[in-house]
Amino acid sequence: MSEPGTRVEERPASLDARGLLDWARRCVERLGQHREEINSLNVFPVPDADTGTNLLHTMRAAVDQAEGEEAWTSEGGGTTGAREIAVALGHGAVHGARGNSGVILSQVLRAVGEAATFTVVDAVTFRRALRTAVTLVDNAISEPIEGTIVTVLREAASGAARSSASSLVEVARAAADAAAEALDRTPSQLPVLGRAGVVDAGGRGLLVLFDTMVEVLTGEVPERPVYAPPAVPPAAEEQREPTGEHAALAETRFEVMYSLTHSDDARADELRSGLRTLGDSVVVVGDGGTGDTARWAVHVHTDEVGPAIEVALSLGRVSEIRVTDMLDPEGVHTSEARRGHRHGHGTCGATDAGSAPQPEAAPPERVVVAVVSDPTGPLADLFVEAGARVVSPGPGGDGAVQSVLEVIADELVVLPNGQLSRSQIVALDAALRDGDRRVLILPTGSVVQGLSALAVHDPGTTLSVDGFGMADAAAATRHAHLVRADREALTLVGRCSPGDLLGMVGHDVALIGTDLVDAVCLLAGRLLSSGGELVTVLLGHEYGAAETGAVLERLRRSHPDIEVVGYAAGPGQVLAHVGVE
């Protein structure tokens, strides 16, 4: 339905740079509003309830890049065109893509950049962008499956192509309506969707983007049904097991994602072929850049984590490795808690049973504050994505008191993470007691203990109960770390030389080594000698892709009954952190 008083010929014929950025920002808002709905539909290829979260994360990364481009150009006195905004959206999405659906979304945004003129996105460029997106996605995916986001994208492109209108809004509406019709057909195209009685989650997310384009152009949101899963799946289908290719997809254990730079399209094609021999759901997509700054996002479901990373080492530079266990429900929850679960504050589809998610716009009554040495590094990102506020200890740890005092909340839970001395904790406690809010300082002696505590944070309980659970989780996590010796010394396990690797358990040297992979694996083995169910390794800047893959593969092979998760820790004096729960 058209906006009252607006004739067809008066509708916007194009979007300029400002309009395109407004659309992208609005997409973030709408994906945030529909995230739980999309997550609830997520049954294919793995029912891990994160498609809405992944799409939202990817779109946020795209907007961040575009806003940075706009600010940089404005500061230089220039004017940002629609093409520059569109290209920045594509680059940001490829860089920040999460999950299979996020990777595909990145190619839709990249295609807009390739199709846009400098000044505007109009009906012609929008049609061309959707055609280009279909081509990019078809080339990037190892085995496209009907009834998924790929089908919805293809039908949207066809709908836009069938429209002869010269106004962007008419073409956008045609694409959105075609996408909606295609989405309604997905349960009949993909058996696993039919069994669950849901439409495809990724396709639902893509429809949000198309509908948002119509909304930005007209001021009206197209009417769509609520795509919620039924309370009880279709009875005749509920007990059927997946077969054939879909069964293989459901049984693959790990999702591996990483970025590839210093490569080219030919080597990306070679990587795609290599990954097809190691797993499924293979997607390798580029940002359209050239030279060493060009970036490819890589995604595969596999049981062979190490080879899936190693196959790329000779084809470019590998970074930002993320490995997620998809089959173990406990493992998925733990991994996501450390990567994006805000426990009711709005970044993960899963919430604790019986606990309703808090409204996203409402300020939290309780804030978890984590003290991290580098507040802009990968370790800080882990805490932020898990819902904490990060502060720097400052020189010698003396800056933490003021930083924590500046956090506004009714209740605070502070995680020192081994960054503060006893005297500094006493000073922090005295300063916080002068205020009128309730505060707990938990005994987290390392970042891995801090992450363990944050993984069980529950703002739906009282502060005392929440703090008890978090402290209990921290205490149950044995921890160690790896550093380099800066001088010759005699330790409890022998004499070390400058440059030797020292495995520290508490304040004591537990091992001396020279090989990065051997040292961290031996350190983890030492902690596991007392038992454990989960090993977390945080690997610093000296661990490249080869070393990271070797560590994860060796630990999983040596301890097949133990869940192993790994994250980048960035530069710092500590080369690696190890935690065992």
C-alpha cells in the first residue's frame, strides 16, 4: 500500500549516500527487533539458534565500516558518494561476517557496491546488484541447496527483474514481495524445514533487509506474518530422521571460520575446492578489493579443524580464526557465552529457561566490569561480546579505580582477572563502598577465570546468587599461562635461558620449553591431569594460523572426551592463557 497522498511518480527514484546509510542503519534496528524470531527458525544446516544473531553482527560490522568511511571523507573535506558507502558496507560485512548466513549477506552488500553509481542507487543499479549478488553467491557456495537464503535471494532478483518500473521503491517492493513468496515456499523445498514447520531462518533475515528498503523509501513497513515455529511440529513428520546429504550436514561437528588476505580469486577458488574435500557448507567470499588489502571470508562445517585451516596457509595469510562446536549443546552454549551471549541484554538467541529477555533499549540494572590489559584487543572483544564492560587497569593497575567508578549501574560485578594487586583491590573496594550502589568484586585471578564467571552470569537472579554462581565457576577453572623468560634463572623445574618458554601455574614455573605448540599443549595436559570437561586456550600474537590449528587439533586428538575451544588473545607479555573447567 502506498503512503497516503503520494503518487507513484513522486516516490523516490533513487537513494543517495545518506539514504543508503540510513537504510543500513535501519536494517540493524530491524534485525535487532527480529533477531529472536529468526533465531527460533534456525534448524538448518545446524539447529544452533544463532542465524538472527549472526546476521545482526554482520550488518553491524557493515554499518561501522560505512560510518567510518563517511567520517574519514568528511574530515578530509570531501563528499562521500553512494558507491563509496556501498563498497564500505560490503567490505565491513565480509570482514565481520558471522555464520553461513552472514557470509551470504556480505555478498549482497558487496554487490550493491559493485552496481552503484558514484552518486546514487537507483532502480537500474538495484536490479543489477541483485543479479550480481546471485552470481557471487552461486560462485561462492560449494553446493547451493534449494529452500534456503540462496533461493530467497534468487527469487528476489527475479522479482526485481520482472518489474519494469523506473522508481526504486517499485523495484524494491517487487523484490521484497518475491522474496516473501519464496520464503513461504521454503518448507516444501527443504524437508528439515517442513518437519519443523518453519521457514528458512536466513531467508527470513534477508526479507527483513528488503522490507526495510521499502520502509526507508515509503515510510511504511510491508505487512508480513510472524514467522514463529509451531508449538508442536507437524505430527506426521516430527520423528523422521534426516537422510542423505542433510544427515551429513547435521552430523558435522565444527564450524570453522577465518579471514584470508594476501591472496587472489584464483587461490580463493583453489581453497574452496580444497575445503569441499574436508567438509560441507563451504563458502569462500571476497570483498571485491584488490591487492594485499583484499579480504575473503571463509566458512566450512567439518570434523577436521586443523586441515581446514592448514589448507589455506599456502594460499594467503590466515587470521581471525573462529571454531565453534555445533553438535554438543553444552559446548555450543559455552562457546557462544564467550562470543556473544549477553544473557538477556540482546545478542544471543538462547536465554536461560524461565528467564525472559530484557528489552534491548533498557539500561541494565547490573553491569559486569572486566579489567583487561588491552581494552581494544581481542581479549577485550571476548568480554564485550559476552556482555561485560571492559576497563583498563592503567599504568600499574592504578587507573582501574577511576574507570570502574565511571560505570553507571545500580549493581556492579567486578572481574579483576589477575590485573590488580591486593592493595589495588582494597582501594577499589573502599572507593566503591562510598557510593550508594551494591558491588561484588569476584576472585578471578586470570582472564580464563573471568570468562568462566561471565559464562554463567544471570542478571535475572539477585546480586548475591549471581555472584555466588560466577565465583563458583571461576573457582572451578584451573588456569595457567605461558610467557618468555627475560633472563637466565634457576626455577623449580630447572634452569631457564632468555627466550625460553615458561609455563606458569599460579606463581610457579611448571615447565620450560622452546616450541610454542608443545609448550601450550603440555601446559594444558598438566592442568587436565586433575580432570576436566572443557579446555579454553587464548593464543597470543606469536601463534599464527599453523600453530593455532596444530594446538587445537593436538588437544582434541589427545583428549577426545574433552571439549576444546580457542580464541585469539592478541599481543602482550602473556603468550597464551589456558583454562580447564
